[in-house]
Amino acid sequence: MAKSVTLKDVAAKVGVTSAAASMALSGHERISERTRAAVKRAADELGYVPSSAGRALRSQRADAVALIVPNSSAHVFGHLYFMHVLTGMSTAANAHDAQVIVSTNADTSSGDVAYERVMRSRTADGAIVTSAAVDDDHVQALVASGLPAVLIGNYPHLADAVTVGIDDVRATERLVDHLVEVHGRRRLVHVTGTLDHRTGLDRRRGFLAAAERHGLTDVTVIEGDLSEASGAAATEQLLQASGARPDGVVFANDDMAVGGLHTLRRAGVDVPGDVAVVGFDDFGLARVTTPGITTIRVPAEEMGRIATERLFDLVDHRGGQPARTELPVELVVRASCGCEPDAERVRT
Amino acid sequence: MAKSVTLKDVAAKVGVTSAAASMALSGHERISERTRAAVKRAADELGYVPSSAGRALRSQRADAVALIVPNSSAHVFGHLYFMHVLTGMSTAANAHDAQVIVSTNADTSSGDVAYERVMRSRTADGAIVTSAAVDDDHVQALVASGLPAVLIGNYPHLADAVTVGIDDVRATERLVDHLVEVHGRRRLVHVTGTLDHRTGLDRRRGFLAAAERHGLTDVTVIEGDLSEASGAAATEQLLQASGARPDGVVFANDDMAVGGLHTLRRAGVDVPGDVAVVGFDDFGLARVTTPGITTIRVPAEEMGRIATERLFDLVDHRGGQPARTELPVELVVRASCGCEPDAERVRT
DNA sequence: CTGAAAGCGCTTACAG
DNA sequence: CTGAAAGCGCTTACAG
């Protein structure tokens, strides 16, 4: 393997000290235009690229940000979600000439948590934490440690945290409003997300609040875990139940809605004719099913981008930023709620 | 922000030199058991974590691997693909206590390519490059530079490259074989992927080879770009065409198959009754459509994992590894080809 | 104005 | 056997 080119090599080629070469490359005014040009040319010719380790050690800055993926969430939240967040992060990180590190907890067993190591080792200047469980003490510890971190989601119990998220309560209410007001559905079911995550709790709260506001009396809540299988299982349970069949199901995410949709279809239930179905997320699945699933579009990429910008504010000690950034969501209307097929509409 | 704890702090607390503390923590035998224990305790108490920059600079090793995502591919290949690869990489990297860096080209305009910078700056010890275009000179340069790199895909023109991939030709042949032999389809269409990528060329080659082998005479090839929209457009074109309608369409990926499926449905064409549809990838979409899409399952996660293991072989100078690793794929039979619904079967 | 030392944090090769 | 210097590559504060 080719020995890597250092500043010393560049300096030697031009006949200056490496200190001078460093200043020349950074455009320091004390270096003459002539020398500056010579050094830059030599650097180009030799293919010099600064060592990130050398620079990081000297400047006490890694020029990298980390995306922390708690092990629990890998299964719970989908691939598509993380990729959207990662895309947004990359956009912001590129603009700051910073690298993006993806840090997954190796395993739960070792109490040794990815968060802390990444941060304390200064591999990254700061971290984005997403989809952490409500009772995740490590997140709390991270926030308390004062290391730069931005949380994606809603963490009302962490007063000091800088967070970027959406209003899950209000968004879920909008789904219920749509089913009740536009489609006259009144026997609604909610299949929840994981209830150790704030999104799960908030979406349930939104469902119940809207149901009460509309005076719905025939309302059921079934606990799910965000997986397609749990959506199918919950739906199976509904089909078995005695009493009047519900005329609408509000799934806490699209994956479960897909499972529910397929289960209903297999049982010969017409969607949306007999039962309307709505989901949450719109990361990709909801558009491709038949019927397409009416859902809330979560701006995951934008969340990743904005969270990363907030993170750089923290790293660079730019104060005056709001602790909480709440992004608007869109109601995406497709056919599964009873709206016309082929007429996808978006409402902000 | 809390000042970070260095080895010197740990050493001072115990009353030894930082050199001794370093050896104690690495379990060097020249340090007495007593001192070793004392240092470890002190490190724990202070929350010491080694500085990655210090260690990297000294050991000339970043303990990190990079996933290179050429800007062109971000659109072309799906989010799901990259996430699968990333998941596999993380598994392998975690086992080696290495970080994973995701490097996206900021933009094409600057000829300055992500590959080189990441590698030459020693931010990462090696790189995984995936889904590069056939004529991407930078990949060629990277391989030629001798820096550790593993390519995912098939690069027959790069003799020196270490690659991990599947046999796209053979896999596509299996799809055609299935349509012809099991379902008696003979008027087949192929909608290609991007033809500046090897996968696109190979899948087309497989389609044509199988068609010829079966003596099919009514065969059409339409160029696509892997997007759902291009699948829809190609299908639209088929519907407009005069002459006998095809009875089977082999899409080069699932995204296009989804687009095709919806277009056929909207035109009132029965799938699979009138036209059988098959895709390629099985990263998530093919399972949720109605009918489910028969496809080839590409083991993207395993590709990411194995590529990363090969990469560590390279970084650690472990020779004797094959230059090419070819993974088997599965034919996943769903309803879109005419097989029974609800009877998903996998054939290796 | 400019030359070159100091030091970021680490680990190993060397001197004693 | 053990103490402590040297040096990885970089940049800035300091000495001249």
C-alpha cells in the first residue's frame, strides 16, 4: 500500500517547513502568494490530503457527527426511517465538511453503551439520537453530560434536551377527524405502537382525544409493536371478536397497516368499503399497496437535516437556538380511507 | 462541556506515568496485577475512554470503515438497498470494534471525489464501494491505488478488485425459466435497469440468454432506470403498442415492477391472468403489493457483512482470500407470476 | 516579520 | 525490570 503523503512531504518538496506549508494551505496571509501557490501545487502533485487523526488531535475536533441507533430500535423502527434520517444528516454534514458515523449498539448484554463511547472518545463532535425509548437512562445521561446531542422525537421529561420532532398527538387526531368527518366512520379501533416509546403513547393519546371529541362510543385500543406481523395479529383479533365490526382502523404506523390490510383482504373484508384503514409514516410502503394507504407523512429526512444543523449549532457554541423544533406533517389521502382511488392528495 | 478525561488524568490519579497506565489498560504483563487493577478502577471512576484521534495517530489505524455511496446511486438504488448493506456492515464492524462511516459525494460538480479524500485522509482504514457505474474512473483509481477497498457488485473489467456479489445473469435466467416452464408464458418483455451499471447489463443478458434458450420469438426489451416511474412508463408504452400483448414482464427490479403493476391494474389488465409480472431485489416492496411480486431475493445484508469482513482481511494483510465472492440468491415465488396467492415459497 | 517549538493523546521502542 | 522519550501529523502560540 502506498505510504500516505504528509504535510512534511509537501513542505520538503517546496523547501519550507511543514508549519509554513500548513499555513500556506489554509491561506494564511503571512505566507507570500508565491509560496502559497507553490505549496498548493506540490500538494496537488503529491495527492496530499490532511490526516484526519492529526488534525483532530490538534484541533480537538473530529469534524464528524454520529447517528446513534439504539439496538432496540433497529427492529422496532424500519430501515426506511433510518435511511431518511441518514440522508438528511448527510446533507447537513456535507455542508459542514463533516463525516457521518453510524453507531449501532453491538448488543444489549454489555451494559457498555454506544452513545458514551462514541462521544467520550471524541470520534464524533456530537450525536443525533433517534427513537430512543422513554425510559432509556443512557439518553438522559448523555443529555446531562453536556456533550453535544440532539434528539429526534419528543422527550417532554428531558427539559434540557434539544429536540426535533413532530406533534404525534395532533397528527393522529387529524387521521381520526378525517375518518369521522369525511367518511362518517364511528366504530374505530386503534392499534398502538410500542408503548415504551413516546410516539406510541402520543399517537394513542391523539386517537383517544379525537374519539372523545367526536363523541365516539364504540372505540377499541389494541396494543401493537409497529411490525407488520403485529398489525396482522391485531386485525385477526378484531375479526374474531363478537359484536359490531369496526368500520375504521387507525394503525400507529404503515407497517402495521400493511399487515392489517392483507389480513382484511384475506378474510374477504372490503377495504375501504367495510373497513377504512389509515397508517402513519409514509416512508415508502403506503404508496405501493392496493389500495394505497392514507397516512401521515413524517418528514424524516428533514428531521435528520435540521437535527444535524442544530447539532452543529451546539458544537460551535452558537446559542439562541430554540430547544424544541416542531415540524409540520402532511395528511396524505389515498384510497384506503374511502377517498377516491388514484387521487392522492396532500394536506399540510 | 466537561473537559474530556485523558490517560494522563488516569495515570495521575494512580500515581504512575501515562505510559504505564496505557500498558495497564491493555493488559501488558510488565505491569503488576496490583497496578493494573488500580489503573482500571481509576479509568472507570473517571469515565476514561481513549481518544480515537490520539490512538489513530499513534497506531496509524482509524478503526473505521467507510461505505461509499456514489452520488449517482443515491437515486438509482433504493434506500432499502443501502440500509441492508449498512446493517451488514455494522454487524461486521462491531465485531472488529470499528466505526462505520457513511460517505456520500456532496455533489458531482466538484470533481473532488469522496472516495479518495476519505481514504487518503485515513479517516477510514478501508472502504466498501457499492453500485458504482461501469465507467466510474474513480473506482478504478481507488482499486489501482492499493488502498483497501471491496466492491459490491460485479466488476469483470477490474481484475485486481476484491468483489462480493451475485450472478445477475443466472438469476434473471431463473425468472424467465419460471415464467416459461411453470406458467407457459412466451411473449416476454424485459424492462432493463440502468445500462451504465453492470447489474443492468447482466440482467438484460440473462433475460436474452434464457429467451433464446427457450426459443422465444416474441421478445421485447425496453430501457428503464430502476425507478417506479420508469416501470410505469415502460408499461404504458407496452399498452399503447400494437400487436399481440405480452403475457409476461420481467422488470430488472421491484420498484419498476411496482410501477408496472399499478399501471396494468389501472388499465384493467389482470395480473397475473393476462400478464405475469416479476421483479428483482426483494428489499421490502415486493411483499406488500397485491398481488405480491415474484422476485429474486438479493442478500444485500449478507453482501454488506461479507464485504466488510473481506475488507478487514485486506486491512490486516490477511492474504489467501478469494478475489471474488459470489453469493447464492433465492427465487421468491409470490402471486404476480401466476403461482397461488398466499403461498410464498422460496427456492435456493 | 519569520523560524521552529510545543503539544494535542496515545503507545512502543529505547535507555538506563 | 522500569522510567520516560520519541514520534504519529497537524496547527498555533511563542521566541527571536
